Amino acid sequence: MNLRTKVLLFGGIVGALLGVGAAYLYLREATVDVTEEGAEKLPAVQPGDALKVSLGVLTAIRGIVGLGRSGL
């Protein structure tokens, strides 16, 4: 297995674990409503909150990309 494959595999595993962890934390904090039919429903995410999270993720990705640059 070459280095590129190892790095991509490691990144995929770490990303999946972080995603599952984030989903767990979200479900732990969110209020789950139950409809009259008995179906569970999560509250709607506000656009401003989604934008904040997206910008935070992009900032983190930019920082990771910066790790690969030498001389910083």
C-alpha cells in the first residue's frame, strides 16, 4: 500500500468517526418531537447556524491544507 492510499484511508476513517461523533452530540442536545402518527422529528436548523458551522468546517480544512505547506 503506497503512502497516498494510507493517508486517504486514515483521513476517511478519522472523518467518519468525527461525523458520527458530531451526529451523536447533535442528537444528544436536540429536542426530538413526536408527531401524532408517532414519527420522530428533529427541529429545523436555522440558516445562520448552518452557515456558522460550514464556515468553521472550511476554516478547519484550510488549516489542515496549510499543514502540508513547508516553510510556515
